[in-house]
Amino acid sequence: MPHLKLKTSLIISAIFLFVACKKDPEVKPIPPTTTLAIPVDTIVPTGNEQYLTKGSEYIFDQNRLHTFEINLPEADLKKLNDDPAAERYVAASLTFDGETISPIGIRYKGSIGAFVGCLSGTDWGNPSGHKTCTKLSMQLKINWLDADVKFYGLKKIQLHAMNLDDSQMRERLGYWLFREMGVPAPRSVHARVLINGKYIGLFALVEEVDGRFARENFEDGSGNLYKEIWPLDMHGLPFSEQTYLSHLETNEDENPTANMIRGFAQAVANAPQADLQQVIADGMKIEEIISYAVVDRTIRVDDGPFHWYCWGGNCSSHNFYWYEEPTEGTLHLIPWDMDNAFENIISNENPVIPIADAWGETRNNCQPFPYGSFQFMQRSAACDKLTAGWASFEEEYEEKLLYFKNTVLSPENINPMLDKWEAQITDATAEAEAAYGDAVTVYVWRSALDKLKAQLEYARTH
């Protein structure tokens, strides 16, 4: 089977990221009164299990390479493999560090881009057919049948296949850089995965952004969490409250309101230019959001919130969350999806996702314009009044940029860490290469790592 990192797959994947990104379908816990035949054993914990007594810091320990052993009936595995795009859970058990939790739910996950080149269906715009790649991204739902069940404090485990990342480092490194700069971001490590005793390969284990994430990262974690809804629309106006609430990831059953994000959006929309910085400072932590912009633009997260894709007369961005911290009354931008980060640092290697403008710049009188090899339409991010307001903090940006390049991104800080991660996953990478024809080879992987290090050096010096 040819190696997955085909440029055609990358292009098709990127094209459809902005027209087909969707909220992962959710399967609600089955009510206790419902009778359900579970094809795996039900294991009642004693309460002394390590997965009940230790926290999530054990799962995301940067010094460990964990192994997840998933077991499920072959008939149910076949159901998953026959139609991965259905994204429906089946029952399974999870064995980790010698302890088994059962039942849990397991499904494949991803938007259209995640399935391109990995399903048998011929219409890549409508993923269908059986699985053709060894690895696909998966979600393990620990609390599948019981909302109170947790695994090292977690309710879900996200395992990303990294099929478009030969370096196998982008997600782990990208999130780590954000966190090092004080930006609330998911934690990520690598993990080995076995299914029914068979080694499937190396995955990126990425922390779920959910209510638990909010409680762990903010003093008051009871606020609203939104996925992929910008405070202002492309015309600089707030959305309706119902539109914000349709993107809500927490508090859905608690009669929520979108007063905070909508009120902030209205204040930004109404602010005279002379007052804009103060309005933003009243609703956000300036150091945090400027640090976000510095990391995002330095490592070129070009498929993130500062790429305003235009399609069918509408322009918007994706791959981010917003959190409202109710006690402080502040909004926080949270990064998501580092698959394509770092690619465009030296040149626009990915021909679909490059952002045309430098930070704070605009062009074409803020009208959509074609850009890149494929001339896809985009709009300058700084045409958004909120983004323009952030960009106006020029001194703060330069100060954070200098710190980021000279400290966090310095060779003395980052190279030993990358070397440690490389050593962690060398054997697992070789193991996958020996087992599967579509696995990244050790040679290709090391070459991609060298390229990533060259991109980081370029980012430090330009």
C-alpha cells in the first residue's frame, strides 16, 4: 500500500476542512432503565484501581510512552471498519497498566479530511466505504454508559492517527509551545495502541477540550465552552444568542445563556477605535491572547482561527474553542488541531492553507481574494475588528515574540525535549514499519524530524 503522505490527499483534505468541519456526533449515555446487551464483560471496580486514584497528569506525563490495549468482539470491530465515517460507538474494554475498564465506547472520528485516502468510497466529499488504512483517529468514551465513570480523571480519550504528519510531532509540539507561553491548550503525548492484541501503531494522545479541561485550566471551570464560533461575524456584528448556543460544548442542560460572549462581541462592535484596546482588555487577558497570536503566527498554524476561508459568500475560521470564565468575566481562546502547523514556516508547502497576510495586515479593501497555488478565497484576519484590536498591541506583541524566540523556542530549551520525545517513539515507529506497508518508515520519519528542526531554526531567525 502506498505511503499515506501523498500530496493529493493533503490537498483534498485541506480543501474540505473549511467546508466540512463538523461537530463530532455525540452518543448520549443510555438511561439506566434501558436494557442493553453488552458484548463485553462488565467489570465493577473496587475503588482502589490506579485509574480511579490518580489524575490526568499521569496520562499526560511527558516522560512516558503509554500503551492502550483495546479489545472488542471481532464482529463489532468489523462494523467499525466497514463504515468508519458513521462515527458510531460500539462496546469495548480498555486495558491500561494491567487494569481493565469495561465497558467503554469506541468509534472512529474525524471530519472529511481525516478520512480522505483511507476509505474505499470514491466520493471523497462524502466519506463512505470500508477502512483501507491501518490507522484512523479514534475516540474512546470512558463514560459511555455511566456519566460518572472516569479514567485518570478523564471521560474521553482522543487518539489521533497522524496520517498526514511524517514527523509525528506537530500536535505534541504545537500544544506544548502554547502551554509554555501561558496559553490554555490541550496536553498531548504519544501512545502505542493495540486492538485485539494486534499492534496498530503510534498515535497522538490529545486532551479533550471539555468541561473537565475548563475546570483544570481555569479558577472557575463552570463557564460556557464554545467550539468554532467567532464573537463577530464577517460583517463585524454579534451573532444571535441561539447561534452561539448552538456551538456550546458545556452546560447544555442548564438553561445557559450566551450573555458574556455576546456582550463582549457587542462591546467590541460598538467601540470607537480609541477605546478598542480598553474594551478588549476589559474582556480578555491581554498577555494571554498576545502570546496566543505570537505562537500561532510563529509556527504558522495556518489552518487555525486567523485563516478566514471564504465560501459561498461567507467567510469564517475554524479549529479553536472559546471559554467564558464567569468569575473573572474573561474570554479565553483555546487552540485546536495542530495537524498542519509548522508546514508553511519556510515556504508555503501546503498549497491550500497559507495565510496571505502578516500579523495585523489587510489587503483588497477587506474583500475576499484568491491566494495560493489553487487560488482559494480568503479574507484578511485583521479585517475582523477583534483581531485588528489584538494586532494594535504592537509593543506587547514584539515583547512576547522576543521572549518566545529567545527562550521557549531556543535550541537550549527545545532540542533536548525533541530528542527525548524522539527516543520515546523510535522503537514504536520501527515496530509499525515492520508490520504495515502504509506506516511511516523510520527513514522518512527521521527526515521529517530534521525538516521540522530546520523549520524551527528558520522561525527563530526570521
